[in-house]
Amino acid sequence: MTYPNIIELAKQGDTDAIAHFLNQSLNFPDIPKVSIKQGCLKVVLESATVPQQAELLPIIITEITYLNLASIKTVKQGESVY
């Protein structure tokens, strides 16, 4: 899958593509887990070494805003698992 395809799939609400897109922006392998339920996008950060929320949250907000997900009405921050 090429990067432009990932962006298009992410914009369409594909959770795997959104997670991959966020991975690229966060520069941490396989941290975000993404799910969508009833118009709510949930992003959970899972890793043995997740950086501080204050470092990641602005990046996540910027990237989710960039995707302009029409089907998403709310975004929920999930619990981080360490």
C-alpha cells in the first residue's frame, strides 16, 4: 500500500489506514490502536515506552483534523497501557 493510498483510505475512515497514518506521524512503531463505533473515533496508545501525552496529543489532533473524517462526530482518547 502506498502512502497516498493510505491517506485516501484513512480519509474514508479505514481504521487500519488511520493507525498507519498516525504511526508515520508519531514516529513510534505500532503505538496507536484505532477503532470507530457510532461515529466516535477512539485512539488508544499502547506500548512499553509511550511518550508523555502532552507530546503526542497535539500531533494526533493535527493529523485527525487533516484527515477531515466526515463520518466521525467525536474523538475519544483511550486509556494508555504500559
